[in-house]
Amino acid sequence: MQVWHSEEDIPSELGRTVVTMGIFDGVHKGHRAVLAKTVAEAKARGVMSVALTFDPHPATVHNPDSPIHLVATLGDRLDRLAAAGIDATFVQHYTLEYAQASPREFVANQLVGQLHAEAIVVGQDARFGKGNVGDGDMLRALGSKLGFSVYLVSDVGDDAGHRWSSTRVRELLSMGDVSGAAMVLGRPHRIRGEVVHGFQRGRELGFPTANLTGDNLGEVPADGVYAGWLVRRVPASSAAEYLPAAISVGTNPQFDGVERTVEAHVLGRSDLNLYGESVAIDFIERLRPMFSFGSLDELLVQMDEDLRGTAEVLGVPTAGRVDPKKIKAI
């Protein structure tokens, strides 16, 4: 998939296209219905399929004091747009100045003028232009005047009436319901970050962990202990390695922690050296909330149970604590 960040990146020989637009945060099932229609229509017409997305998130630009935590990083978003079959994605740098374009200016200048749209595919809830006053009906009216076709894709959701959306994913993650979030996403929820040095308390107890911190990991679920996978690139290879992990999210109240971190213990491994690596964490199921215990022995008993629970959820062999003397690094 081609990725364009400015008009200069767009090939000069670009022909007509089928365009879809949106933030596509998480690229959930609702997004994929729109993307599938975009790709199918482009193939039927023999033209390129193009997605217009925005970075940073418009809500963060308009309300900087209440920034949106993205469900997925921009890199993962682009990977998933490519996996959906999109031929090219234009990443529009979103600013307050850019947001001043009227609906007609936005459609005529960017979608039709810059991206050469002969057809536009959006969800039925799409909004665009200054103040988000543009909608599906306005898009159809503009299509009649400017000469492009419009396809509105109906909302999709679950049997309980919840519409699949990035907002819904965030709601579920805020409750620790990572399996519910996976139903909307169509895959496990993933965060990504660089492994950094922690306090190394876990390795002293036989539970070495890969520690991730920072504000750019993606949407971190509610505090608790989870079963999941640590995903890393195999050194000197493009292949991905999935390692079963017990994942702790929180401030570590047992040791009066303050900073919220994500710590992943790979079951049974004492030989990993992950410092400085960019890894992903896939959350599969929440095992329990985060709380402190009356003694270190009580904590260790619960951590042993967490390892058993993780192995059961993931369908892998059970592994106990590792020998602290054999831990190389993590």
C-alpha cells in the first residue's frame, strides 16, 4: 500500500479513484465494512482505492486539554488499512486551519481535486467540513453537482444494539472487557511500545517482566491482570513471534507504586533480552482486578495462580516461576 503524507507524495499520473475517509482508529468491524465496499467498488471500476485518514485525532486538536487515547497507533492503523486491501492512504495532518474548510470546499478541493474521486464510500454516520455539518445527504447532493457517485454503508453492531465504533471499544477497554473489545475489533486489542527498565522487583521474585510506559502505547485497558501475547519481531527476520504472557496493568499497589505501567511476564522464559525492542501486547482475557495483598507470600500465591490462569486461557503448557539466578535480562 502506498502512503502519502502530502500532495507532493501523490503520483503525478494518479487516475480516477474510489475514496473513503475517516479516522479508522482501530480499524474495527464497522470500518472494515466500509473498506470492503471501497475496495470492491474500486476493483469493479478498475481504479485505485484510496483512504483519507487524519493525524493527530481531530478531537485532540479541538480539545487539547482532553486528548483522545487512540485505540491503535498510526503505524498499526496503516498496516490494517493495507490488510483490508486499500491501495493508498493519504495521512492528512489535521490542524485547526485545515478544519475551517466548508463541506463543499473539503469535497471539491481534496476528495475530488486532490484525490481524484469518481466515487466516495462512507459510513452512514459520516460527518465532514467545518463544524462537521456535512453528512450523507449533503455528500449525495455534492456528488450530483460535482460528478461523483456516493455509497453510504449502514451501521453494523452486536445483537444487543451496540453500534461498532472506536468509542465502543474505548468503553469496553475502560472496564477491562478486552474480550468484548475483541468482538468489535475482530481481533485482540493491541498496544505497542518500547521495553524499558523497571524496578526489577518481578525478576527478584521469579517473574521477570517486559515493562512498557508512556502516553503513546495506544489505549491501555483498565488496571488488572490479563492473559495475552507478547509479540516481537524475530531478530534478523520479518516474522513475528507470539509469546504467551501474564500481563499486569496498573501502578503496582503492593509496592506503593505511582506510575501506571504495563508489565508482561512471558511464561517460563528466563533467557529473553528485550530492552530497547519495540514489542506489541495483545490482550485476550482479564483474569482479575488489581489489588494489594496482606503479605508477599499471599502475592506470590496469587501470581502462581495468574500463571496457571494465563496458560489455561491461551491453551499453552503451564509454567511456574523461573529461577531468579538464571534470569539473563528482559
